[in-house]
Amino acid sequence: GDDSPSQSYKLHDKELADKLKMLGTENLRGKIIADVGCGAGSFLDILKGLASKTIAVEPTKSFHHELRAKGHVTYSYCEDAIKEWAETVDIVVSFAVLEHIEEALLFLKEIKSLLKPGGFLLISTPNTDDWLLEFMPVEYGCFFYRYAHAWYFNRASLNYICKAAGFRDINVVFKQGFDISNALLWAYEHRPTGLGKFEVLKGLDSIYREFVEDNGISDFIYARMHK
């Protein structure tokens, strides 16, 4: 892809329903909400009508004009936002960002500095307990492990680093992004193929997702916590 807003929307708009379901909608109205690593702002766009203020933290400067044009207060890094918003933000979200950050513990502590006492954080990251890694350690491992990622987490390590950053009430939740047809094609073709390739298996997909999530072997994990 590229660093254009349109490419960002293409990649992330399809994830909005799952992210919103994880966050919940009952306590968003009138809140100050920040998205750290927000891309072109797909998730903030759907929160803007509820939140009193939306804060975009995004190092890719080619997105900044678009973010500001939509009314999001925009910064490149958390340390920039802290200067104006320390201990005032009600909710912070950060999706698939933590694994890219070299100083991951410092990153979480900076997010904590943004949050007001009792504020809420929702983060997500790939899960190293993904069952396909055990099933196909070489083929799937070459896809899963990437130079762009500095860290990888499972339930135990994600809980550990969030606790080390000073968060409380940490709750790790498992989420399966890819469907059963994707898993079967990985086993057959040894490569990523996308979603929904076998229409006949749609009836089994909810059972598959429920099984891997309940057993902690999904492809993604979320963690919710309070300051």
C-alpha cells in the first residue's frame, strides 16, 4: 500500500465494527477520547459525534492534514499530546501499535500520563498463542513474524507489561480476525488468502471463532484496563 488516507481507510474501515464492539458504546458520550497510532482516523471518525473532543496521535505526517480537516486535535507522538492533555483524557485506544514500539513500557506509561485518574485504555496486538503458529510454525511463522514488529505478546506478557506500566483492572480478551476458510487454505496452500473464500463454511465460522477465542488461541488479543 501507501501512506495515503484512502489506503488507510481501505485497510481499517472494515475493522470498525469489531473495535467498537470491544470498546462498547455506553460510556462514550461527552468524553475526551484519544486514538494513539490512529492512521487517517477511521475509528475517531465514528466517535466524533459522541465525544466532546477527539485526539489523534499519529507519527505519519501525511495523515495530519486529513485528521485536522475532520476536527481531530492532532499530534505526532504521545509526548507532544501530554504537554496539553496530561491527566485529562477519559479514554485512550491503541490498535495494533504496541508491537511496533521499541520502548513498549515507556509507550504505555505515556498513555497513562494522558489519562485522567480512573481513565480507560483499550489496546490490541497479535497473539503469539495463535493456534496456527503451533500448527504451522515455519510457513505461518514466516508470515506472522515481521521486521516491522519489535515485540510480540500473549495473555501473560501483555498482562505483565500493562501491570508494570501501572494500570489496574487489566482484562485480556481474545479476538479472532480471520475466518475458518482462511485457516483451511493456510493448511492447504501455505499462504494467506483473505476472508470468505468458502461460502459453504459460513455456518461453521461462528463456532470456529468461538472455539479459538474461548481457548485463548485466537490471532489477536485485546486488553482493557484503568489508570
